[in-house]
Amino acid sequence: MSKPNGDILFLIFKELKHNSKFLFSCLMVNRLWCETVIPVLWRDPWNYTINYRNKDSLYSIITSYLSNDIKEFLTKSGIKISSQSLAFDYLSFCKSIDVKTIDNIISVGSSPSEYNQFLLQEEIYNFLLKKCSEIKRLNIRGTYEIVYLPESRISLKSLCELTCDTSIDPKYYYRISHICQQIQRIIINNNNLEANHGVTKLIEFQKNLKYFKWIDDFNDDDYMELLEDPYEEIFNMLEKHANTLNHLEIILQFDYGYPTDYYNIYDIYDYTFVQYLLLKLHNLKIIEINSPIFLNNDDFNEKLKMVTYRDLEILEIDYIDICQITYLIKNSFYLRELRIYDFNWDYDRFINDSLNFIKIICENCFLIEYLSIPVFPLLESHFIEFGKLLKKCQKLRSLQFKEAYYEEENELEYGERLLNALVKDASTNLREIGFSYDIEFSLKSLEIFFEKWKGRPAVSIYLYNSYVYKKSDLYKKLFSKYKMEGVIKQINI
């Protein structure tokens, strides 16, 4: 068998760039593999899981690049400098700078003196910007003001991805905004209780923004009382990028308190900016939102009915009303993942709303692979539509039933009916099923289900009503038997 050449190996290694264990092992195969994998590893060397404080290899490599004059100057200042010769020009492959990680690496040789660390930072960042002439990825979650170095205007001009936080002085962002205007991915850790106007300018100046991620990261336990709206100005600016933005990820820090009343949180702070932002971003492919429950008001719902997300592929929301999620996906013909962790509903409308939800999935989302679905009523109409959904959605791999309509005193009948529908109509692609705690199964119905499931790929079962199944040895023996026979891949109780 012929050996793969370097070009083919390089393409393979690029596809596996996040698998550090595999890439590091390739260094030891032979010289060709080593020479081919080095450019992949060093494109973003700060992105691997390494304790840089305990491993000084990167420190040695970086300081080896410094000129002899600078090495001599730093050595006289008490800073440990490497004099090793390098087998490769490692930094010529580098396209990223991670300030926090590099500062950790620098601390290997400059600790404990703060002044020595400053000297080493200044020399290394100057050198990095000269050596890495085209930086694509920058993480500035640190203290060193790298963007003020003269070389930054050239090196950062082609920046594609920026990770930052809102505690940085706005002037820092004003500088970046004038240098970098082709950033496609912005990831912001919000640790500021007030709006950072520099971040707003940064977003405004971009010409091809595609990916935006916002993560709240407040350390103060009383942050809710101190919050002064760090959101609205920044999130309103995202509307300017409605034509290019295709990935929106928002993780807000909030606490419903006790006793829980999900809507009362709006008495403390108004989070509706998330809802109304969604109405503007019609080209989104990925939506991931962890925020307080969407207000179920008539104005928003009527506007949501009119919005179409034709390119939507992944939708992940922590908690949302079933009618609102139905509006969001009603024309999403390319939807592959619908991950809802909790459904809210109106008891008076739930029979109609749940039936409509199932119909919308069946009619429009036939490419769905991962589906969260509320437990629907024990009604013939719902089970007929659910059967149609299973037949239509042949790519479905994971099906998760979430708490919703509770069939009190009918749990076992409901469970048996559900298992019959699954074994009768589900495609052979279905590999994972999760049942909420309000669905129960008799020993007999589970045994019939597993017998009929034979011949299909093994299925993983998640049973969240763990008490029912853990208390009986008969259930344990049943699960063990069908796991040994290859019907069950894994059972999580």
C-alpha cells in the first residue's frame, strides 16, 4: 500500500486540528509526519490543553527567537532566557495570539518580579507581531495593551476572530475598531455591569460579522442589584449586521430566585432586548440562547409570526413557550437540531399548541436529527401526528421528551403507547431516546419494546424517573440482559 504524501497528510491534520492528543502523537511517527504536523500545531499553539506554568517548552521556544542583545539585557535583569537552537521556524506558522496564555508562559521566566514580567512582555509581544505578520485570531482577555504597539496596525489588519471582555478600557476597543474591520467572529465575556461604548464601536465598524457570542461573567453576588444595562446599546448595534450574521450565542447570568416565578424576573431587569433582537436577524443559521424565559406578550408573538428563518439549522434555547418555538421554526426547512431544555405552555391552549408543534415539525423539519419534544396529551390525534413525524423525519438520531402534559394515573398506559409508536414508525437512524420523569414503563412493555427493537442499531436510553427503575432488581436484570444482547447501547437512570 502506498504511503500518503505530505499534502494529503496536511489536509488530514487540518481536519483534526482540535484533536491535540492525535496531533502530538504524530510528531513521533517519522520525519515526514513531524514536518507536516508542526505547521498545524503552531498555527494556534495556545489553543491546546497544557499547563503552561508547569511546562516551559513554549517559553524556551519563544525566548530563543529574541536577538542576542535583548537576551543579554534580559539576562542581566534576572530573567531566564533559553539559548537552545530550534529544529523548525515554529513562529513562522503562527496565526494567533492569546494574551492570557502567553502571559502565563512568560511568567515561567520572569516570576516573581512584576517589573521583569513587564520587560519580557514588551520584548516578546513586539517580536511576535513582527514575526507573525498576519494574525487571524486574537484573544485579548489580559492586561497587556498589545494593540498599541506600532506593529499591530499591520499584523492585526487581517484579524478574523477576536475574544475579549468588557472590563477593558473603551479606548482599547476604539483602537482595534480602526485597525480591524474584517472580523468575522467576536466572542465577548461580559464582566462589566455597565455598557462598554468601545465594544459598541467595535461591532459597528465590522464589515463582515458572521459569528457573535456573548457570555455574562459577573463575580459579584449582588450583580442583579447593581446592573446598569450593559446590553441594549451593544445588542442594538448587532441589527446593523442582519445580512451577514449567521451565528448568535447568548448566555446571560440570571437567577429566578425562590419561590420560582419565571416572569417576575422582568420586575428586576428588562431582558426583552433578546426577544426583539431575534426579530431583526433573519439570516441566522445557529441560535443558542440561555436567558430568562421569553415574555409571552401579544406584541412580540404577533411579530414573531411574521419572521421567517429559512436558513436556520440549529436552535438551542433554555426555556421558551411552545407556541413561540413553533413560530420560530415554522419555515425552517433546514433545521437539524432543536434543543429546548424546558417548554412553557398555557394549560388552556396546550392540546392545540402541542398538536400544532408536532405538525410543524412533521411538515417542515424533515432533516431534523436532534429533537426536543414536550410530553403531549394521551389523545389519538396526537399519537397519529407523532407517528407521521417519526415516518417523515428519517434522519432523526436523538429524541428527547421534556416535561409538559402530565397524564396522572395514566403514566403506564402513556409509556406503552409511546413505545409502540417508536418501534413501529421510528427510522433505524434513531440511536438515542430520553424520557422525562412523568413517563413510566411497565416491565412487560419495556421487554416487548426491546424484543421488537432487535435487528436495529443499539439504542441509548435515558430514564429521568430514576426512582421507579432503581428500586427493582427486575428492571435492572431486564436492562442488563438487553445490553448484553446488543439492543441497548447504554442505559442512564
